[in-house]
Amino acid sequence: MSKRAIDDSIEVERYELFAEPEYDFNFDVARRDFFKLLGGGLVMVFVLPAFAQESGQQGGRRAQGEATPKEVGGWLHIDEAGLVTVYTGKVEFGQNIRTSLSQAVAEELRVPISSIRMTMGDTDLTPYDMGTFGSMTTPRMAPQLRKAAIAAREALIELAAEHWKTDRASLTVADGKVISSRAKQSLEFGKLTKGQKLLKVISDAAAPAPASEWKIAGTSVAKVDGRSFVTGKHRYTSDIKREAMLFGKIVRPSSFNATLVSADTKEAEATAGVRVVRDGNFIGVTAPDARTAARAASMVKTEWKAEPQPSAKELFDYLRKQSTPPRQNAEQGSIAEGLARADKKLELTYTVAYIAHAPLEPRAAVAEWNAGKLTVWTGTQRPFGVRSELADAFHIPEERVRVIVPDTGAGYGGKHTGDASIEAARLAQAAGKPVKLVWTREEEFTWAYFRPAGVIDISSGVQNDGTITAWEFHNYNSGSSGIQHRYDIPNNRIVFHQTKSPLRQGSYRGLAATANHFAREVHLDELAHLVKMNPLEFRLKNLKDERLKAVLVAAAKAFGWDKAKTADRGFGISGGFEKGSYVATCVEIAVDRSSGKVKIVRAVTAFECGAIVNPDQLKNQVEGSVVMALGGAMFEAIDFDNGRISNGRFSRYRVPRFSDVPIIETVLVDRKDLPSAGAGETPIVGLAPAVGNAIFDATGIRLRSLPMTPNG
Amino acid sequence: MQRITELFVNGSRLRVDAASDRSLLSVLRDDLDLTGSKYGCGEGQCGACTVLIDGVATRSCVTSVGAAAGKKLTTIEALEQNGRLHPLQAAFLEADALQCGYCTPGMIMSGVALLSKNPNPNEQEIIRSMEGNVCRCGTYPRIVTAIRKAAQAMKGGGK
């Protein structure tokens, strides 16, 4: 099995990227090459100046069977009817980049949004891309596509100048046409190539338009293909049908880390149309319909062997005990000195539970083999990563694997791996027919991966005037995203401790920034109360970062932080920074004294991510982050016992619903002077600590574990 | 096992051949290729599979096709007519009440059922009625807005 090399920029908690493939098959499939075709018109290829920028995996497995050159950042094609097709390896999961990237191209190419089509996440048609995660689409992909569009625009002007035998300076571009003021004529883009196919490769282009001059970007363009979703026409992976397609079902182990000892498949195999496939620890069935497949799988009698495994009740002790010495344990300044100068000291522990992404569309894949070439439709955030996984699992070059990602029913960081793809492909290979595999909700809750649980110890010192003098922060397991604070503290030791996780864990929207902000921002609130300061003033006193100050002040102002509150209500505030953007959240909670139930009444989020690309869709992302954060803050937790998940269904695992949602207000701070940062993740980090602080404000009870009200 | 050979779906009588205990959702999706209704949980907890049976919002994943036979079934595919969106579909677009869109058909069908019973629901009535539908992207406030907009648009004899 190969170890995949990992880009240094990937946060350590993306554990799933380090994982060995689940299965190791042993097959030899005949080689077959394939070719790509593009029609007439203008093709503009943008080559990355610094080629390593967007391609994480150097050498190793990417060197062989390279199907797409990784130095290409994006390409676009303007056909003879003027239709612009943009090719990007990014994928659409509801974060709405199909729209925001269309805006970027439309802006620079000066065409209406309606003439742009985005071809996304197809490993045969789109340039290599590391994956759609880490809020990188807006800061990295959008500028690349802008440059391709600028270069295309310039090339079209050049063609028009030749056509009219005039100088370029007299030509302008608008609404999909080149316009000659001198000749008082215009020519549509599609006509300029005169039936030829022009291929141009560029590595740089003129600077994109500054945000202050944006006309299409910066506006609330509606979701570009919204109609196909509200009519039910859009085909997600699980909606795809192929000729002669069978349905697959995997026989799951009795617990995690189990080895298959024996399997009696006779009864299943006696069922008409059923085939059982066993390959090492892999055992699955195919059948002409989904129910027969499920029934046949349940007929397979298996015996599995597994060692005893830790359970949820011993989780936090386990994480601490299993930790390995950290790679860096450096101190800035001196903690001892900082504590010596403090008037008051605090030493406290915070914990976060494992939670599930629970995207409403469970993992699914449709796999089809044709003459040794494998095509898989699946909802993954890493189409090229899954192509590598498939090539690995089946011992074939990547060029004989095509992964196509239909716009997907969300992922939130949970769909990086190719589990369902590999399983479907293995079944399809055995059956000699296309196979669809759709995980059940229980499978999604069990065999996917979880947001890491974690233990965080903080030890700090503060002076009576509110100056923080020492900050020691140890995070066990949950990860290092957002672990560094923005406060002005002279003495720090901030350490991430890797440890053994009882459950398979990986990326989640915002990664560990949620855990680290929860611990930090609750702890700051505790310090503020210790020195009897207003929690907002306390933060501002210890801050020099103007952008963080700005969102804290903006949130507090919109919320009415200084206003009086009624009985049994509490106010809480938090602030944070991650992935280039800043967030501050104020919440108001109501406590029912008799039942002890807590209701979040109002949540005000101020968010700043540089120049805003699409204000309404950005608001939608902030609101969605608040709702999603609410689940992890209040009641979501994966319960497990000896290698089994105990609450792996929606009737046992509570997710936020309509009645949980507070009044959500969003203040967008538009910084047209700053580059746009991604925005789908960071707004999630502010809610939990603000709620915890509000609960303390109302009740005097300090909650230091997420979820805070597991039974509420 | 009794077999169901005909379903009355979206105004048409359609031939099927399904064991009567199969889920209505699987017959709609796999046999009739009406894939707008989604699988989300298989236990009637998320609402992604919501269809109307004689006008009542029903979780098709926990409804047997036998129980649906002979009744008037309406799925998301029937709402757009002659290229015109249902007012609630239009309101979803106007309010940007979706992100990944996977819950959207079920949300819209639940909303249509609500509006047919209560043409002018207040916010609390909407929340109570929609509580069984999950949106993991968290567009709930926008869905409430969309239902209220649609109620407005449907006033005065709209559909």
C-alpha cells in the first residue's frame, strides 16, 4: 500500500488524508488509453506560474499514470455560439461556488452570467485539483479563472483588431461582444474565431479588476442552476441510472477494526440474480434491485474477530493517555514569568465530543467498467484524490480511472474519501455490469469518519486591570486549526498533541477551529469574570488586531450588547479568526428554570472575509454555519461502545431542526481593499463559545464540554 | 406477496410491478425514475422523501407501495407545469432557500401540503408543520420566508 504524500499546508487534523486505503484488491486490468476532445472556438488554458500552488501531492503516486497535468490551473472554452464553458476541478456541495466562480469569469470576460457553464469535478475534463476544502476556492481558484478570462478577453480583442484592421486601443468589450467605436460595429465572441479552433496557453494575465470596480462579482447573483433543484430535476449520484445497472450492498463488520473469520454465503447465492463478492475483508453483494441486494446481504452469515475497543465514557482519559510527545512544544516568552506577574490564575479543561457530518445525501457511487477503464460517479470533495484511491485499490494507472462528481447533497468536510466508490467499483468489476451503491443513513453514521473529539487544557494568568500575562494551551487530538490566538499576550505555549483516536476521524467544516475557539473564548470569558470586566471590553483590551476588533464591535453594536436583559436571559460574546476571515458572534439565550432547558433566542454574527463576492449567498453561508454550529454546541454527540456506534440514526442523533433556530442576524463587513477569502467555514466557530458564555451569564453555571445540553 | 401493478402518479396511471411491501420511495425512484424524492434516513425522520398522498404530506420511505395504490400521488416532478414553477418553487429561488438542494424537494412538498391546509400560516405554524424536515445546510429561516412569500403570492386564487 502506498503512503500518500501530503501538502504541508494541510492541517494536521485532516487525518483521513493520511489513512491507508480500506481495501487492497489484487487485479490486473488491460491497459487502455483514452483521449479528450474539445470542439471549435477559443480554448484558453491557464498554467500556474508557481506550479506547486494548487497541487498538493508531489512525486510519489502522482508521478505515474498522470492523466491531467497538474500545472494547469483552469481552462475555458468559448464556442462559436458564444457559450463559455469553464473547467475546474472544484466541486459544488451547496457552498455555491458554481455561482461565485461564474461571477468571477463573467466579470472579467464581460459576458452575462447566463452565457457561462461550469464543468466541475470531472477528472477527464477538468484540470487537476487537490480538492474542495479549506475555504480555498475563493482565494485561489477564483483568481486563476479570472486570469484565464482576462487572457481570453485580450485574445478576442486581438482577433477583432485583426478583423477590422484597427488598433486595439479603439476596441472595448461588453456583453459578450467586441465593440469598435471607430467602425461603429460589434462582433460577438463566438464569431471571432471564424470556425477555427484556437488554443492559447498563458501563464499570467493582466491584474483582475479591483473589487471597487466589480459589476457582476460583489452582487447577489441568484444560484445559477437553482431551478433544477427546486423542480427535483437535478441528478445527484444516487439518482443516476446506467444501462443494465445492478444494486450493491456491503456486508458490514460487527465492529470497527474487525477481521472476517468466516462467511457462509450459500443462502444469499441461492437467491435469483444475486452475486456475492468476497475479497479479503471485503464482502458485498449485487442484485437487480436494491431490496434484493439488502436482503441477500442480510442472509450472509459472517463471523468477525476484533480486539476490545474504548467506549465513549472513557474517551477523554483515553485521548490524554494515548498521546505522543508533540513535535513542537516551544514557548514564546516565559509562561513561568507570565504567571508570576499575574494577579489571578486559572487552570481549566474543556472537551468536545465526536460529531457526525450527517450530510442529507449519504455516500453513494455508481461504478462502471468499460474495457478496463473505470468510471465512477460519486459525491466527493476530492475527485482527483478518489481517482488515486481507485487506481491504488485496483492497481491500475490513474488515466484509466475517471471520477465524475455531480453536484452533491453536501459534505461539510465529510466526503473526502472514496469508500463508497471503491466498494461500488469492486462489485461492478465482479458483476461485469454497472453497480449503484447508496449507503444507508446508519452506514453513513458508522462507516464514514467523524469530527475529532478532543481535550483542551488551558492555564492562564491575568492582572487585575485585565491584562493577560500568560497563555498555555494544550489540545489533545482535535487538531491545530485556529489554535493560535490573535490576542496580544506576551507569554505563550500553544501545543497540539496527536493521540490515538478510538474512532475514524477527519475533516469537518472549520476543522478544529471550532474546538479551539470554544475553549479559548470560554476561557477568556472566565478570565473576564475573574477580574470583573465586561467580556467585550476585556477582549478589546487584549487585542491589537484591528480586523478582529472591528467584527467584535460590529456584532456587539448590532446585538445591543449594552442593553438591559430580562430575567432568565443571558448574553454571550465570542470572536475569532480562521482561514483568512474574521468572525464575532453575540447570542441571547433563555433558560427555563423549571425544566433547565436552554433556548438560543438570537444570534448576531459579524463576519469579514475581505471583498464580498456575493452578499446574499455569503449571508446564506453564515446563517447555515450558525445553524450547523448549534447542533454541535447544544446536543450533537456520537455515542459508541466497543467499536460500535450506539446512536447512528436520526431518531437517536439529534440534528438542528426548524424549532431550534434562533433569530439570526448577519452583519457583513465588506473590505473591498482586501482579497476575498473563503467563507463557508469560519462563521461556524463563534456560536458555541458565545452560547456557553451566555448560559453562564444567565445561570452562573459554566459549561466546558461540547455538546453543552446533550439532553436538552 | 401481493403485487401492485398500477399507481396513480402526478395525474397519470402508470404501470408498475412491485411487491406491495416495497417502500413507495423505492418504486418511485427505481422503477418510475421519479428521482426528485430523496432517500435521507429510511425511518421517516428527515422528510427528504416527502410526497403527497391524496394531498397529505407523507414520508414515502416508510410507506409501502401497497398502501399508496389507488390513491392520488403527487411528487415534486408535478409542481412545475408548462414551464411555470409552482409559487412555492419560485419563492424558494427568490429567498435562496437552498444550498445543496438535497432536502429541497421534500421541503417544498411539505410546504405545499401546509399551504393547501392553511393558506396563510404564521411563523409558528410553519415551524410546527415543517419540524419533521431536516436541512443540514441550515437554510431553515429562508425556508420559512419562502413559505410566507408563496402564501402571499397564492392569495386571490393562485394555485
